[in-house]
Amino acid sequence: MPTNRYVAFLSLAIVGFAVDWITKQIMFSWLGLPQQDKYFWIVEGYVGFQTAVNRGALFGMGEGYWWVFSLLSVVAAVGIIIWLFYYRAAHDWLLTVALGSVMSGIFGNLYDRLGLWDASGLPPEFEHGVRDWILFRYQQYTWPNFNIADCMLVCGACLLVLHAWRGPQVEQKRSAA
């Protein structure tokens, strides 16, 4: 297997994690801890920044079960490594990029869930919570805040769906040739 696949996967995972971590540090330093009416709008009333801490998973479901989500994250990370290197998924560029994106999202949110960010002296409702800061709103509907790690997870998942959809077509073309 070409070394560039390993480099691409690791670079994407590490750079994605670093961008997530740095943006969380910046936003929480700038805007502080979550406050109901504290926003910074880029497009007034639609796109902006607001800090939030999610102690659950998707849309806050499972609040308080940080250890379960942490364990699932570790299992997923190990599964990705096995799939990529043992089962040779890294032979496929699309899979390499998809799994690198997912891994960066896992690292970013796992870092927060394990309580590695400075939550000292904070109220218990912030312990083991994932820091979110991107805000979308349309009229009366506000999408739950999210972060760069969430974006990386969603992009990686979309690439995996694309790969699954495209995969049989590519195999059929190879068989026909």
C-alpha cells in the first residue's frame, strides 16, 4: 500500500482534531461559558456563534452517559484503524479520506467527553460535555449548536454513503472491462 494513504489519513485526522480543538479554545475564551442570550452574529439572526455544552450525543440524547459515548468512540476508532490498515480500506482514496474525517471528529469530541478541556471550577452541568459553538437559526427554529468535529463526522459519513453508493457501480465497470 502506498505510504501516501497513511500520511493522508493521519494528516486529516490530526489536522481536523487540531482545528476543532483550537476553534473551541478560541470561541470559549472569547464568548465565555454558555449563556442563553449571548451571540455573535455573522449573518444577523441566521448564522453566528454561541457557546454551548452538550453532555449527550446527537442533539443531546443520552445526557449524562458520557462514559458510554466515550467507550463507543474508542471502539469506533479501533474499528477504523483495523478496517483501514488490516482490511486494506486505505487502498481506496475515498475511504481513506472518509475515515480520516470521521477519525478527526471522534478525536475532537472524545477529547471533550473525557473532560480533558479545562472545566475546573465549572458547574457540574459542564463536566464531560462536548463544547459546541456554531449556531444556525431560521425564523423561530434554532438548529442545535455544533462544532468542527461534528462537521468532520458528518462529512466523513456522507463520503462513506457516497462510497457505498458508488462502490457497486465501480465493481460492475471493472467486471465489464
